[in-house]
Amino acid sequence: MQKKKIRCLIKYQSVALGVYNYKVFLPLKSGWSNNSLVTCTNCGELFVIDWENPETENLSVKQIAGSTLCPTCNVVLSMYLADYPTTIRISENQFVSFNDEVISNQDEGSEIVEFYELRPLQKGLN
Ligand SMILES: [Zn+2]
């Protein structure tokens, strides 16, 4: 699976009781980019979906994942995907939810971060 670099705000949040300074990635939205993150709920791996890519047009996250396997834990991703940071897997049995709308969408303090890019399998390449 290819990787893609996107610009993210990085926030260190208290996400749960006793879990402080947890690193949360928030893709910056701008006129040029519309990236969102999803997470594998089995292992916590993060994936970026580029909604400006014509390949993803009109597809759901599950359709984009198709039969793709998680590169980290090898499950069929479409069955284990959740929106991030609405769902954050912080440990084996602990999931938390973070509301990114409380964070203003500004460039300040953002960094380029590399994630696996989830995109539909190319037609005819099975
Ligand atoms: Zn996984």
C-alpha cells in the first residue's frame, strides 16, 4: 500500500481518564485538499482517504477499502474501519472518541505526516 503525505494539525489531548497527551492527528482542510483519516479498529493503524481523488468520487469508505487487507494486522479492512478521530483505538480494549470540531482549522503548528493511502483497487488488477 502506498503512503501519502498530508498536512495535519497535531494535538496532544487528554482523551480518556488517565490518558493524557495522546497524539491526535487532524488533517487540515483547505481549498486544495480534502483528506480524512480512518482507523483500523483491529490494530489502530491510520489511513488517509483523499476525497479530491476522482477514484474515490461517490464511493463510501467501505467501497474504497473493498477487499484490501490491513498492511499492519492483515484483516479485511472494510470490516474493521471506523472514522478517525471519532474513533481512536488507544489500546487493545479501549476506544475513545475525539470531537475534532472543537479545534479550529488553522495552519499554525501543522506538520506533514505520512499515512497509508486507502484507495480503490485499480480495475483489472485482481
Ligand atoms: Zn489493522
